[in-house]
Amino acid sequence: MTPKTPACLWFSALLNPQSLSAFQPLIESGADVQLNPELFSEFNIRQVPALIIKEESSASADGCVQGTKAVIVPGDVTLGYALDRLTDRKDSVGEVARTLRDKLGNRQ
């Protein structure tokens, strides 16, 4: 059994209703598959596939909501390659990338 990660597979649109059936094996395995065109607009995604590591907004000590931090790695690359590009970062995105890369193991 493949270990689960806190990841989603997002699509901006489906070409036809039958397209969703191609993702049924992923859905049945527990993957979070969503149709979310707003996400593509929010992050100005014009090239797919793209890996997004997004840090959720949090409130600072004075109660103000801090901005969302996100890093996007576009391109037709393996998940392992995309995560490897981020593991050297010294911030929360790098920490998430290292955690996900460890879970992925030797798989690319």
C-alpha cells in the first residue's frame, strides 16, 4: 500500500464528462481529486502539470492574517524531481518538500 501524503490532484476543467472516469482508480485508492478552476487563477498557472506547495494562511500574534506562501514547480517532470528542486530551501516550503520526498523514498 502506498503511503498517503497531504496532496490533492486539481484540474481546471474536464474536456468531457468521461474524462473523470480515467481518474477513478486514483479516487478509489484514496487520492483527493478535485475540479478547481479558481486555484489556477489564484496562482496564475498557465502551464501544466505543475506542483504547488502551499503554506496555509495563519494569524500572527496581533490577529492579522498573514499572506499565503506558495511555490510552483511547472513542467512535465516526476514528483521526485520537482521535490528535489525544493528540498534545499531553508523555509517551511523546503520542510514540506523534504517530508514529502522522504515519504516518496527512492521512487521518482
